[in-house]
Amino acid sequence: MRGHKYISILIICLMVLLLYGVSSVGAEIQTGPDLALKATLSGDDSDDDGIDDVTELAIARKYSPVLIFDEDEQEDVKNTVLPLFQVSPITYSNGDEGAMLVFVFLYDDDNGADFDQGWTNWFTDPIDTAAGLIMDPFDQWFGKHCGDTEVIYFFIAKYGSWDNTRLETIHWKRHYDKIYATSDSAVKFEDLGDGNGHTHPIIYVSEDKHGMYPSHDMCENYETDVVQEKLEDAAGNFVPGVLEDFIYIPVTPKMEDCSGGPKLFYTYNMYMTQNVGEAKSESTKNRSALNGTLYQGYDPWENVAFWGRTDYEKLCIDPAGGLGGKWCGTQYPTGSDHPCNSGDWWGSSSGYCMNSNSDRFGSDYYSFFMDGYDAEPCLQACLNDPNCVSYSYVLPGYQGDRGVCYLKNGAPDEYYNECCISGLKTDCLQ
């Protein structure tokens, strides 16, 4: 009997080991894409910002939004919209450590505002009919252009490690307003069955203009006086001080319409081609992010006019704005409400006295001309001045035939810019 007992125990142990092995194999199968991703990227930090490529892609995938379009959207959102992303380490305004996850969506066309959507009883209500007839020309005229670039910012808080994160704040911008901040508690999230749980925020995209909103009501209730302002400006050109007060639209027109259309979720590939990286240096910027796409030829780091795919057809008179100013850490100044200005964005210093291809915007208190391409005299001027904290030397040819030295009484973030050489005094004194 004792022998049978040991045999039974042995069989039970073998079964436990077998079941444990099956469970482990199943887990490996489920995480196979992640293992392949790690093998492909090998933990590199190709944009040199302190977050490795595997982690950046994992963050983008975990919090990528679910976009809900309007039923009357004219863009072919299933086939033409291209998503790009960036993950930048940042100290948030409340002191929390984390990353700013930025998504920019590229569209072929912005088809303008729909101002007369609020008047629906054209054939039964004389006021509606008059209002609709007045507003319809504005629909055809206002804001329509080729190409569109829309951005949304997510602050991802880090709790100890990048394996423990949370989307805490969404920063978004309506067309003529400042950037707004919305807490995660006011946003609905969706579980897409990718193993991350309810981590994907639902974002509503307005009809034809592609403004992105954290809720349906924020979109539907957006009103603007822009038509009234344009009428007043136009009238004032003819009879200043009279017609602009006489012409008045009694109902501020709604501009946005959301929901009822396709719900789309854009995936991000493991080859990092959709990650624009940082603007730290030429080698770390992903200038190939648009290669092989319908938008090939554009540089995501330049603030040049964006025509979109219609660049080949020139269907519109004017293109939209550029991409460059939509990322964290670019050389393009941003407003005080910009989420990337919430704290110390990565890259406050390269750690050297004189950093090539480096510039710092703001905090200028004194400047003077220099000759040549040696920034040493500019550096020395900063060292000799007790008010100087940092400096930037603009090389000859960028602001005239001579170079310009800017002394700064603060330490603005360092950005990639071929025009300049810059540094912090503290780095020079070490």
C-alpha cells in the first residue's frame, strides 16, 4: 500500500508539473508578439531620451485612443488617416514623474465648419430658413483647406517603473481656444481585449474639422463667435464703428458635430516607424516617420505647410499648418498652457559647455553681434556676467551676416536647432 501511495503522490506531482507547463506555454503564446517586439527592438533607446523603444511602443499601444467619428464625416478615415506618436519623459506640474504621450493624426482634407446644423426646420420655420440661408455660405467658405493635422496629449504617470503607469490627464485643444486639461475621471475608457484592460480613452472627433474631444457633450456644446467676429471685421472695413455694431447674429452658431459614425482604433507597429522620437539631435529624430506613406516627403519636425495627400492634386487654395509645433521638445515656442511646459521636459542640458545644433528659447536679457563660428566669446561673456544662467549663439547666416550671442537669465529647455550653439553656465563650471 505504501508503494501505491508514493506512486499516487508521484502521479499527482507529475500532473501538477504538466498543468503548470501547459499554463506557462499558454502565457508565452499570449505574449508572443511582445517577445518578438523585444527581440526586434532589443531594448534600444533610439531617441536617447531615457525611455527604451520597447517601453515607448508599449505605452503608445496601451493608451492609444478609440476615435469615434461623426456619421457625416467626409474624410475616408478608414483608409487615409495616418497616426504618429511621441513619448517624452516629463516632470508634470504637480511634481509627478511620467511621460507625455502625444498623438498626431494626419488627414487629407479639412472640409470646413458646419455652422447651420443648429437650424433644422428650414421648411417649417421662417427664422430657421433665414438663419440657414445666411449660414450656409459660411459652411462652404469657413476653414476649408487641404491637409489637416490634429494633436492630443496624454500625461502618463509613472509609479515606480514603466510597468506601473496610469493615464491621468488628457490635454486637448478646440480650434480657436487654449489647450484644456481633462482628468481621467471625466473620460470613458474601453477594453479592446489586448490585455491592458480599460486603458483606451474614447475620443470624439468632430465632423470634417477633426477637433478631438474627451466627451460627446464637450463637442456638441462647443459654440463660437468666430462668424460674428468676421462679419464685424468685414463691416468695419466699409463703415468703421457703425456696421460692426449693426450686424449681429442673435444665436451664436454651433460649430461641431460628433458621434454616430465609425469607431476606429489605430494600431502601432513594432518597427517604430510611427514614433517621431525626440528633437535632441539629428540622429535621434525619426525623420523617416512618413516615408512609405501617402504623406512621404514631409518632415514631422518642420513647421511647414501641410497639404496632405492632396498635395498631388492641389484641390484647395491653402494648406493647413505644419507638424513641427505639435510635438514636445521642438524648437517652436509653445504657450504657457501647453502640456509640455507643465514641468521639466527631458533635455534641459546635454551636460557640456557648448552643445552644437542646440538652442534655448526665451529668458534673453542681453545680446550682441559676433563674427565667426566659434561660440567661445559668447560662452565667456556668460561666465563673466553674474546675471547669466545660460546662453545661445546663433551662427552667421541665420539672423544676418554676423552671429548673435544671447545671454539668458534663466535656463530654458534645450532644443535641436542647426542654427545654434548653446549651454548652461553650471555645466561649464563643473
